[in-house]
Amino acid sequence: MSPEVLPITKKPQPTEAWVTLSRLLPARDADSDYWWGLTGSQLSFMLDAAGYPMEKQYEALLFHYHWATPNMGQAPSANELKWRSLITVEGGPIEYSWKWPTTNGEPDIRYSLEPINRFSGSPEDPLNQAPASQMLNRLAATVPGVDLTWTNHFLATLFDHDKTKFLKAYEAAGVGPSSTFGIAAEFVPKGLGFKAYFVPRKLEPTPERPFGVWEDSFKQLHPENPSRDVLMNYLTNTPEGKRMTPLLCAVDCVDPAKSRLKWYFQSPSSSFATVRDIVTLHGVRSDLDTQLAGLRELMYNVLGLPGDFPDEEEAPLAAKYNPKNKENDNFEALPGLLTGFIYYFDIPPRASVPEVKLYIPVWRYGRDDLSIAKATAKWVEARGRGAYGQQFLNMLQNVASHRDLSAGLGLQSYVSCVLRKGNEPDITTYMSAELLHPLRLAQEAAK
């Protein structure tokens, strides 16, 4: 039986872990208290719906209280954020993710975060790198297994470090500073895990070498890498590869021998023909042929496309999508995120071919959050993985207590998929806090 969303209520019932911690944890400054009240409760709904044991719910929520919320910057003022992060569509500093379980597994909850402080974007820190760097270094000194070797490498090689030049460049271009460095926290069974994300900023790019900054940095880590060679061949010698634009990269904050390098790209296309070409690397990954039909079904279902929609045709933008709406679109500083689909290529040091992950931007192409959520839940249920479908839908409505899921887009930002030979596809739903939604702001004002 397909899951159904419960009717919207004025105030969702808080979880047991949230009630206990809210009673015992002390109040702090107004900004930290705001972020804890909003994002802490949202995280608690996710952990509870995903079936986390109570001790793991406490672990994740206490991490969030002590480590994340003091580093999320100023609370919105006059319906605006002082620092608009590229982490989310709306400019908020946090994006959650729900990794759907495999047949016999359980969901994983994670989030990406851009740490922010009062100096973010100022002459003191125009690239806003100090808060994330300080947070990660404190974590490395506290959490076993956190290793910042690769993080420090990319901070040293992907950026110019002359603050004065950056400020002059921003002023000359008539734009403000934007995000360059973020982290991710993963609440997985083996314990807390972390990633670091980098959006390079070089003041003197080399158009004749569009991948030069990246390649120079990557080759210092691994001069020879067969997987990277396959990817570079695709990017430079195939029609779809030549259209792709690099956006950012990410690494696991672990021992370099165990870390993975993820290189993110944008394709201007939203057709399934392009999706098929990219995830198979123009036919190099022939081992994925049997899974492509399922990927097509997932894409078409979450976007509300009919089954006979042509593979070569571009998926239409949502009727409600407005690229000039500042409250719903924050990517002017990274225009590659404004069109088409997003991908990352996982480039491990010893694999012969990279893994490819597709991100479908449902906030721009979907019909509404309820349709997207039900389509995703139905897809996983049809493959024997629907044990948490109802919990997922109920959790979404609790997180979006300010509105009905069918009333708009924006709560869910992406639905992603990784195809793997002989294994079930990895499916993940990404979500925003919708902290600037007019109905949430009205709800906050009425308190």
C-alpha cells in the first residue's frame, strides 16, 4: 500500500529526544537559540522517523546543539539573512539529507553546513573560510578518526590568499562575497563522519585550461589516477562531456588512504538522453545497462513526466519556478546551479572508472513537494525498500509545519541516484529548512 501524507496540523508532536533535551539544555545567545529551535527540532523529526536508537538521536542532537548551531550565523532579520550561503536554494546555512534504506537497511541522516560568524564576507575573511576551518580543527582534536590532510591541501591549492585582491575584485565586479568552504556531518551507524566542500576562487583563471586549477591540485595528491584519466577523456572528447561545467569538489575528512575525491559538475541539459550518456560515461560503464530503466522511471516520476516523454527532450521547468525570485533562488554567484542537472564523479585513488551520482533539482523541475515525496516513496516501495515511506512523508509534513506539502516547491531540493553494478541504487532526498518561507515567517511572528 502506497504511503499517504497525514493531514497538516497546527503544531506537530515533538519527539521524545527533543522534549528531553529542550528541557535540560540551557538557553544561549539569541542567534544560537533561534537555530536550535528551528533546525534542532527539524533534525529530531528526521532522526526519529529514520528509526535511530534513542542514544544515537541524543548523540546527533547534542552534536548539533554544541557544534553546529553556534556556527550558523545571525538569525534572519527583517526576513533577510546577513550571509546568504550557497549551501541551499534560499540562502540558509544548512541542507539535510535522507538516504533511503536498501532492502534490509535503515535510512541515514546527514546534513551540509556552512559555518558563519560575524566576520564572514568582511575584509577580515572575504571567502568565509575561518569558521569552517576552526570548526574542523576543533573536531579533529576531539573526534577520533578525523583527518584534515586533504582538507588542508585543497585550502592551500584551490584559492588565492590575498584578501585585498579579493575585496577589490568583488568591488570591481559589483558583487558581494560568496561561499567557498563548507562541511557535512554524517550520523551513520559506525559513528560521526565529516566531509569538506570547496568552491575554488582563483583571481587569474586560465581559459585555455578550464580544468587547470583542479587538475593541478588533484595531481599533487595522485600524479597517476586511471579513474581521473577516464573522466578527463569524457570531459574533453565527448559532446556531452564538453558541455559540463565544474562547480566544486569534496573529500572525506579521514585518513587519505581511505578518503574519496568527489568532483561536482553541472550539465545544462535536463533530458534523460543526457543523463544516460553522463552516468555511463558515453558507454564506458556498460555494466549499468540493466539499471537505466529504473533510473529513467525515478526521474520521470519525481518530475511528474509521462512515461512516453521523449528521452531526447528537455524536462520542462516547474510552472512555479521563478529564477529571479531571491527568496527561492540563491545561486546567482554560481550560475551553473541555475540550469540543467548536477552530477558528481567519485574518483578514488585505485579504481579504474569513476562512479557517477545524478542530482535531480526537484525544486526547479518538480510539481510540488507532496508529489515529489510520494513519487520517491512509491519508487523505493516498488523495489522492496518502502519500509520507511510513511515515516518519510510524515516527517516532511512535520518539518514543513508552516504549510501543506502540496502547496508549493522548495522543501525538497534534490533527489539523487547512484547506480552500482550488482547492487541496489543509492537514493537520497535533500531538504532545506524553508526558514524564509512567508508562511513560516508569519508563524514565527505570531509566537
